[in-house]
Amino acid sequence: MIYWDRPEGETWKLNTYGSTMEGSRSSGIGGIVRKGNGRIVMAFAKHIQFSTNNSCELQAALYGLQWYNEQQQQLHLILEMDSLVIVNMLKGQTKPPWRLRKTIEAAQRIVHHRQIEVKHCFRKANAIANSRAKKGCYGHY
């Protein structure tokens, strides 16, 4: 069975998702930050300009990372997302396409500065972030 895995101790976990609806030419991003006990710290859903799936996934991650960075928390954060392509780009294991380079670099700066762990998860373990992104696609926050 696949499920969301709680972080240990005082660690927070940020799950993000980017969604594109080809038929309606609509895109959205969503995410959720939870403490180790499962309590929600913050959740977001936002409509964004229509874009590719990879761009949406990356924008969702950057939005959540920027929020965390602004909080000035000293707690450890894990960024977890189901896009292995974007996870590998954020870890520097895959070279990003030129269209995503500036956004990847902005996210990597926060990841490195704040020592954020970036992890891949299966889509079923990312269901809440997925639903938030779909709400963003339709402008339902």
C-alpha cells in the first residue's frame, strides 16, 4: 500500500504538485506543508499561466520553497514530489532545458542555502498536493 510517510521528529514535509488541463488550457499548482505529527502548517492552491507539466511541477516546488524560506524556520524541511524529472533537476543529476533553467536555479539556491532534502514519492502518496493543484487549475482556492 502506498501512503504519505510522516517525517521524523521536528522535521516538516512539503508536498507539491503542478497540473495542466489540456482541454481547458488551464494550469495550477498546489501543495501542503505538514509537521511530523501530520498537522497542517500551510496549504496552497493557485491558478497559473497555462504551461507544460514540468514547468507546473517546478513552479509548485518553487512556490512552496519560497514560502518556507520566508518563514525563517530553523526546522529541517523535506520537499517531496512525484515528478522524478524535476527531482533529478533540483538535485543537479539532470540538466534542465533552457526554459526551466532560471526557475531551477532559484529553487536550487533555496534548497542549498536551507539544506532542504529533495525526495521523490509516488503519485498516490501525493494525493493532497495533487487535489490542491487541480483546484488551482479551476481557480478554486
